[in-house]
Amino acid sequence: MMEAEQFDQAVMYYEKAYQSDPGDEEIAHKLAQARTRMVQAQLIKVRLQRQGNQPRAAANTLNIALKNIKKWKVMADSGVKATIDKEVMEAGYWLNKELAELAGNKNHNRFYYSIKQYDEIYSTGLADDSRKRHQANMLKLGQLQCTKMRKELTNQSHFLHSIWQAYCGAFSKQVKYPMKADNTRFKSASISVKGVKVDNQAGVSSSRIARRVAAGVQGHPWFSEQAKRPLKMAMSGAIHYKNTSKKKTFSHTYKAKKETIELIKDPKNPKKIIRKLVHSKPVEKHVTFKGKVHHEITSHKLKFHGFVQGKALSVHEQTAKQVHQTQSHSHYFKSENIRPLNPNFLDKSAWADGMGNELVNKALQRLNTLWIDTYCTANTKKSTLARNEFPARCATLQPQHASVNAWTQAVFDLSYPELNTLLYNRHQ
């Protein structure tokens, strides 16, 4: 990536390597080099964009470069410093002019968005002239829109309420609105396991699986601490486990020696008899011993089902029958390194921990579909929700949806990413 001058990719890979081994000085050095080259490339891009009459794009790139310099503590030589000073000056003049133009058009949202988007440039003070002239009026217009937005709220419009609070806060106005528990969403998933049959030998808790599934879907937008009622679901199916054992005769062949021994009198002591090896030849010997072979047979099939806003949520998970074989015996034959063998039975905890993961993934996919169908489709309206609550909810999963962009452009004259920058300082 460095050789190809794709410095952003190089930085990404070096950062991953550094996280894996933060003590490696060579990686740390190369990461610093990659970051420096990336910033230098960004500054070159800034100059080319400015010279190409793209001041907004140049300001965006420069702001990112300035953030990187600060975050990475990049040491700039005199040439780079001169470039930074030049481009900051040019961007500051542009931003000052941009803010004045936005104020003239009474576009208070984009005025404040520009301050947030170009915060590093803004902090230099080069746009202070426009800030001093127009910020008070822009602030007033934002507060007026805050008051206007309040009239649209309902006590069930929790997403729009959060955006409204953030919007008013961006214009230095603290607000309150009496909200009620969200009856369109759920506190948590309450899963019944009465329909799950578990073999006695399995040692698996269906309740534990249900809790894992409930925790796995809890982070979805359909669930909220602002809700009261649970989403009642049911789990059904079967978890099978069978362990059978059969006797088995083990056999082992090993090499030995067949020796012919003659008993003779010891020449030094006729009263003593000694053994004399007359002949030896290699032979194979066989030994058999008793033991057992064990077969563990497992399978499971689970279904997770219920209804969300009257629409079915039903997903399945199953595994085919699997056989795990292990053996045991108690024989000991030291010279041949044969020792008692204990059976290596299936790790039931690990087996059980794998159950429900597919249910979670499939359930999240189905919940996504139900959320998008409910809040991104124009013909699904509920009287308890504000009109703009729908695109506000839609944006959580489909931020680029046409209804989301139409809403933010119509209400704020900003794209959804730009609105996030204005409200939460999340840079594009």
C-alpha cells in the first residue's frame, strides 16, 4: 500500500498490526511514517482542490488533515508547516465568506453545520468576522425552529424527540416534553421454552439458550428501555442426545525375541548354575485386552416464533444427526507405552453454546425487514406517532433511504449525515 501510495490503507493495516503487537518498535516506526505520508498526501490534495476552484472540498480535506495531525501528533517540517499555514489561511477566508452568505440566506442550520463540519478551521479564528456579525441571529432562528418542531411531537415519538432535544441543544436551548412509555417497541424478548423437548442425557438447558437468544436480539431498535411490555415469543423443537457403549477387544502387536537358554555350571564355581544364551531371533507377539467403544449421537432442531406489530417473526435452526465416537480401556503395558485410556466425551457445554446463534442471526434479519417495512414505507402510518417519526426511525437502519433524505432536506436543508454533524458533531 505504501509503494502504491495508498496511504490510508497502509495506515489501516499498520494500525491493526500495532494493536496486535504494541511493543514492536519497527511497526510503530512504520505506522508513524505511513501517517505522516498520509497527511502530506492530504495536504497536496487540499492544494489541488483549491486550485481547481473546489473550496468546499478543499476545506473538508484540510479539516480532516488537521484532525489527523492533532490526533497522531504528526511532526511537520518547515515545508509542511508552510503549506498548512497557507491552506488554513485560504480555507479561513473561504469559511468566513461562506458563513456570511449562509447568514444572508437565513440558512441557520447550514450556518451551524459549517461551524461543526469545519471545526479545526473555525478554531483558528479566521471566520470570526462572520461569527460576530451573524451568529446571534442564526442562534435565534434555530431556537425558533426548535419551538416550531415541538408542536409536531407526540408522546410516542421517541426518535423524533431525541433529535428535537439534540437540535435545540445545538442552538443552546434546553427543552422538555412529556413522553410516555413507547408502546410501539418492546422492553425485551420474553421467550417461553415449554415447547422444547430435551433428552435426559443431554445436560442442556433450553432456558439458557432462550436467554442467549433474547440477549442477542436486545440491541435491535425494536427493543428499548423506553418501552414497558415485553415481546412474547416461543421456542419449540427438540434437542437429542444419546450415549451408547459396547464392549470391544483391543489388540496390540509388538516385537520381541525368542531366546534359547542353556543351563551350565559356572567354571569358577561348579556348585553354581548359570544361564547361557545359545540362540536369539526376533518374533512378533500379540496381546489382547478388554475395553469399550462409546457412541454419542446428537442433533437439534429449534424454532423461534412470535409476532411483531401483527407481523410474523418465525426462524428455524437445526443440525443433522452427528456421531461422536470415543474409546476406553484399563490395560497397562509399560514397555509398549500402553496406558489406561479414558473416553474423550463430547464437550456438552460447547455443544450447547453453539445452539441459538443461527436463531439470533436469522431473527435480527427478520427484525430488520419488519422495521424497514414499518417505518420506511410511506403507507404505514400510526396516529400515535408524529409524521416525521417514521423517517427518523427509518434512518436507524436505512440512513440513505429516500424518505430519510427527503425529510432532512425539507426540514433542515441538510442531508442526514450533515444533520448528524450538526447535532452530534459526527463528521462526514
